Amino acid sequence: MSRSRRLAAATVFGLASSVLAGVTVQVPGLTVPAEYAGQRDAAQTIFTKSWDAYKQFAFGHDELHPVSKGSGDSLGGWGATIVDALGTMLVMGLEDDFNDALNFTATVNFTSSPAPGTVSIFETTIRWLGGLVSAYQLSGEQHPILIQKAKEVADKMSKAWVGNNPIPYGHMTFATNTPQVALSNIAEAGTLSLEWFTLAQITGNQTYADLGVGSAHIITQQGTPLPGLAPQLIHPETGQFADLYITWGGGSDSYFEYLLKFARLTNTDDNVWIDTWKAAVDSSITNLLKKSTVGGWSFLADRDDNARIRHVGSHLACFYAGNWLLGGKLLQNQTIIDIALDLNEGCWNTYASTATGIGPEGFAFMGTDGNFTGGSAPTAAQLSFFNQHGYYITSSAYIQRPEVLESNFHAWRVTGDTKYLDRAKGAIASFNRFLVPTNQVGFTSLSNVNSANGGFIDVTESFWFAEVLKYLYLTFDDPAHISLDDYVFNTECHPLKAPPALDSYNTGKFIQNRPFTPIKSSLPRPVVSPK
């Protein structure tokens, strides 16, 4: 790596050390009732069937195409499914499968990418770097090859930081170390801190933290349209924003997620992380929290470049309920917890009201404050659906996303209410009924969640292995195993070992909003990540 940036706020060895009683996230002594005993094995069976299909038809490639019995390489071609599955295999105790995956991982060559085109720094960080360091920790630090490979891919990705740019370009060509000059978004730029910090902690090389943490830190230092709520587009050269669009959905989502999680993973003395997250939540409650006129379901709306509220939602954005539950517990703030549980109900309703019991990729609603979405008016069929269910579907696919089940998992661990176990049980049943293609090869994606025969999308995403099935398994596993009081999950559900919690994460401080003017740009805009 060509240079070292000192970021005192997040140095590997400069963490807060005054741990008192320690705030807890999970219900103490929580156990899974005996009546749900078979559900953990049911989740594991889906995993093993999916893995066996991947091994047979796509091993070494990024993803399985189960309908056509083929493969795809959309993530560089290094076998993303394999590294995304490593941690889940360890969590499930699948030793033979883990060893097979480990042996392949040891052979990966990061000097170039087998697949044509550029490689996403964000995707490679959350899947490869996150998967490698997490598997190293989960396996008892027995396999140094995992850290060797983590260093190799991180050293390669470091070329995306050009000159004195505080933020990496979002994509690069690995063979030539050439970044693609374009705008980035705050999810791409602000979702590097956990993985790069953990690699720095393991290796003792502070430069990794300076890069990954520094990219997120610069975002927290900019003026924003609303306190704590950074807009979506950002200039890698300066760290300045390029638009005013605010959303907890794709392109912004995991930046907000990592503000909170970095504070918990590091127990850092720098309060900017937790204070910015709290400001974002407060601003969201005031400006974005909306209720549908039917059912009273709660959602976080978007705010566009003209400060208009867009009454839209997405599967991706539904992570916010789980994130707010985690933050509410760490801050000991019951108001945030209660709102998070309401948001979780709204997102779960998108599952409960479809023909398959699985939620759609995108949706919209009519709120008590209005119904503007930025798009066309709802059709007669959409309006009829809304009048029954309190939202309407705008994108009917299910591409094996985890966020609703992720928030459901957090709700179970935080409250101990068994209704969340019933919901996870229902999801397992729906997956077994509707995601198995006619050729019986693994599990695939759906074109239309509101039709029992809506057709398949020919892909098994790597995050099906990393996230969906791990969250389902852990929902029914002993809550003391991979406890939310011991681990912080990266946005790909790779658990990272956390230090004992502080007695409080509530600083009582408020972020003062700085002057804000977006710097428009003619550079290409990033495509919102498939994650």
C-alpha cells in the first residue's frame, strides 16, 4: 500500500477501555421454546441443499443459476458464494463443507479478476474481506491463509484510493489497478469501516483502518440537508456531496447501519459515529417516519432533491428496523425501540400479505401526509391491493434478500416475543414451497411474489448463503450462540467479534448541522449495488 493516513479517532490501539457493567442488547437468559426445535435444522437443510446444488453446477463461480443448471460471475469471478458461505458453515457446524470451501479460498488469485469488467470495492469488501476476517475469527484463528487472502484483496483494493482522495472510487480493474473515475454513493464509501478496521486489528497494520474508516469519517464531517442525514451521491476526490436525495434504501442504507455498528465494534472514544447515527434517527423520526392510511403501517419514506417526501419503500431499506433496535438498546432509548418495532411490523406486512408469504423488492404507500412517490399514480390493481394491505407493490421480484428476516431476527433477540419465531417459521415454509425450481436444483429467486406461479429468476445470490440462511438459522439457535452482545454483523451478515459493551453509548450530545450546498457533477453516477 502506497501511503499511511493517520486517523486518530479510529486507531487500532486507541479504543476506549473504561468498561463498566456493559449495556446488553439481548433478553438475558433467552431460550428458544421446544416447539420450535425442528426449525433450526429446517434452515440448515435449505442451506445444504443450496450448497450441494452450487457445488454440482457452479463451484468456483460467483453464483449458481439453478434453473438452467449453470453459473454466473457478476462479482469478479473469484467464487463469491464460497467466501460468503464460509461463516455460515462454521455457525452451522458443517466442517466438511467448510474445509472444501477453505481449500478453494486458498487458491484464489486476486492479481486480476477472471470475469470481465470492473470490480466493486464495496461488494468485494463486504463479501470477500468481511467473509475472510469473520471466518478467521469464527474458526478460532486457526487458518492464517484467510488473513493472507484478506490482505491480498485489501492491498489490491487500496489502489482505488487515488492520490489524496479521502474516498475510493467505487469500481476498479484489478488487472491494471485502474479505478473507474465516477461519483460514488455513501453506501459504497461509508460501508468499509468494520471490515478494514478488523483487518487492521488482526494484522496490526493501521493503514487498513486509515483507509476504510477514513472514507466513512469524511462523510460525517460534511454539512447535510437534515441533521445526520447525508444525501446519497458523493465526490471521491473531495468527500463533498453531489445531490440532496435522502433515503435509508439502496445507495445510502449501510452507511447509516455502520455508523452505529462501528461505535459498538470499536468502543471508540470518538463520539461522532454514535452522535451522527442518533441525529440521523432523530431527523428521520421528524421528517421521514410516515404511516399508511390503511392499516397504519409505519415506514421511512425518502426525501428527494426538491425536499419532497416520496412515499416509497424497499426490501433493502427494511434493515432499518433491526438497526434501530440495536441502536435503541445500546442507547437505552425506549422510544427508538418502540418505533423500530412499529417499522418492523410495516416491513413484515409486506411478507404476510402476498400470495407466497414473501415480500417484494419495492413498494409504495399512501401516507397520512400525502401519496407522492416520484413515479406514476397507482394502477387500479395497485390501488385495490393498497386498500386491502396498506401498501402496493412496485417491483414484484424476490431476489433472496435478507433484510426483513434480519430485522425479524433482531426483534426476537431483543424482545423474546415468539411471534417472531412464528414468522421465521413461515418464511422457511414459503421458501420450501415457492423457491424450489421445477428441476429441484437448489433454491432460486422469484419474478412475482404475489403469484403462486409467478415464474423464476435464474439466480441463487451469494447472500442467500451468507445472510438469509444464517439469520434464519440463528433465529432458532441458542441465543447465546453468536449473541448480539458478543458480535457485530457486517452488512453481509458476517459476524465480527466485539469487545465487551460499554455501560452506555448515549453521549447526550446533538450534532450541529453545518452549511450545505451540493456540488453538481457531470461524472457518471454509480449504479445502486445489488446488495
